[in-house]
Amino acid sequence: MSDHIVIDEWSPSWAQKFRDKAEVIRGELGSLAVRIDHIGSTSIDGLAAKPIIDIQISVEAFDPIGALVAPLQRCGYGRAQLDL
């Protein structure tokens, strides 16, 4: 693993990448996801950033957690990526 941090110039593709990911997440979580937001530096037009799309999912409740984890794993997110 590299110790280098990569900062890219702002890209309009970041917004589309978020929309694509959010659509897949919405398809799996349905109404469990109250909101799905693009957060972090890639969400700010014109700002150079690490090319990582940060997504925040707002839910009514975390219990039972399996109702959230299993659909997100089907989207390709592992438990370590879910920051629970």
C-alpha cells in the first residue's frame, strides 16, 4: 500500500459517480434510506480532492443492523467500509 495521498483536480464526473452509486444503494435499501447524500470534498464543485466518493446514508433506525448491512454488502460494501 502506498503512503502517498493523491489529490486530483476537480472533476464533474464525481457528481455522476455519486448518482450512479446512490441509485444502486437506493435500489437495495428502498425506504430504509431516508436520505442518500454526496458529502466530503468531492461534493464541492471546483475543489481539488482525493478521488474518493463519500456517501452518507440517513436512516430512521439502526436496529436491526442486519437490515442495513446485508443490502449494502450486496452493493459491494464490506463491513469495514460501512463505518458503523
